[in-house]
Amino acid sequence: MNRTDRLVAMVMHLQGRRLVRAEDMAGHFGVSVRTIYRDIAALGEAGVPIAGEAGVGYSLVKGYHLPPVMLTADEVAALYVGAEMVRRFTDASLSAPVDAALDKLRAVLPRDRQEHVERLARQTVVLGRRGDIRIDPASQPWLLAVQRGVAQRRVLRLAYRGAGRAEETGRDVEPLGVIFYGGAWYLVAWCRLRAGVRHFRVDRIVRLEALPETIPPRPDFSLTRHLEEQQAHAETMPARVWFADRAQERARSESYATLAGEARRDGGAEFSLYTFSFEWLARWILSFGRDAEAIEPAELRERVRAEASDVVRRHARRGS
């Protein structure tokens, strides 16, 4: 953050709080206390009425408000995706306030940013239920760049590592949309290498470059229709899982298919279900701890064991 941006951010920081100590601002902005003193002096010289008392802190004089600051396209994108996640993964009481906030946001944006939001709205889909969010933000730094590519219709050059593969493949792709399902974000794009639409899991992107080339709009492509067609033609796989009684309510609420075929034993019951991904199902089962057990097929049990071994190794490293 350059100094000009920091000065504006400091005024906004003060505006949202009654009293702020210099030490707290220094920690917030990642600078020294001496730098904060210099910045406060510069703001005063620029006419910003800041009151300060030694040993107490700084505050804006009552009645002073910073004029509205325009959001960048990236900030708008972040707010929109955050709103979609709130809408999907929290209870209905927040839906109306989120919708109202987005309407107010759109109303004050310039036309180019309004169009940016509209493109994101058409090309972003969030699927799933509460309990699906297990992503590690540090493991996928490319979501914002992917969103930019979708909104700007820029060709993206990816270095991509598929599931269970050590080698990387290079792909030039034409972005069509962004979706969230099974606890992860995916880029939906036309892959020039494979000559077809593919889903690229964002946390498996190793490197990403937005090329100067842009692609024309695809009015014949609907992200929602594409997902419906994928689901209709997807090959589901049967599985059997044991859940303890105390975990069954959660399992029913989070499963994508109705749990059926109960067989009671050991303070719980076995259920039959269908899944699109044993990888996702294995991680979901592990999230129940000792309250769930993969029964069959053998591939699912092996995946659960492998995931559990990874967890043990990670904690062993931390403890050594």
C-alpha cells in the first residue's frame, strides 16, 4: 500500500471507530508508530480534523465524514462472491439484507463496474449446503485472477496439476464461469488443448497468466444449463456409510442424496447413498470423526485411510 492509499485508509479507519491508539493503527497498517505520527500530521495539514490526546488516542472531530470512496473492480468482485456465499451457507434471515446491500452497491457504481458485477452474477454459481466450506484460503491464491478473466473475457494460460498427478500440464483456456461445489472453487472454461469444456479446480492451479487476447461473448452458453447437463449425464457411484445416531441429522442435511437403506448396529446405522466423487465423500466422512465409517466400496475406504494418514503426518510434523 502506497502512502496516499494509506492516508485515505487511515481516515476511513478513524471514521469507523470512536478512538484509535497510534500503536493499534501501526499494527493494522503494518508500519511503525513514528510513521503513524507523520501520517496524522500530514492529514492535519491537509485539513482533516483529527483530535488527539497523548496516551489516549486519535479520533475524527464529530460531524466530519470522508466523501464516498469508489470501489475497485476487484473489491466489487470480492463483495459479490462473499454475498453469494452468505446467501447460500447461512440462514434465510440474512438473504434480504444481503440483497438490499448488493442493490445499493450497484446503484452507486459507475456503468463499467455495474457491467462487471452483472457479468459475475451471470457467470458465478455457488452450490452445496452448510458444512461444505472446507477450503484453505492459503492454498488457492488464484480465485480473484480467475474472476477477472471471466469478467474481462481474457484468455488464461494455466500451469495445472490434476488430482493425484505430480506433473503439471500447460493449458490455454477461454473462461466461461466460476462455480463452487463440493467444498472447492472451479473455473469452467473451454480448454484449447482438449477442445472441450473442462472444470479446473482453482487450488490445483500452479501458475496463472492472463493473456492479452480476449474472447467474444458466448450468448449460446449458459453456466446454469451446463451444470444441469453435467449432472444429468454424470456417472454417480454407489457407496455405503455408517453414521452414529448423533450424527445422522447432520448427515441427512448435508448429503446431496437422500440417505436410504438403514441397517442398525453399534449405536448407529448404515446408509446407502450415491456420490459424484469418492474424493469429496472421503473428506466429508472424515469431518464426522469417529461418528462415521466408510463401509464400501473398497476404493472409498482406501481414500478415507489415505486422507486420514495425511492428517496424521501433518500433525506429526507440527509436533516434531
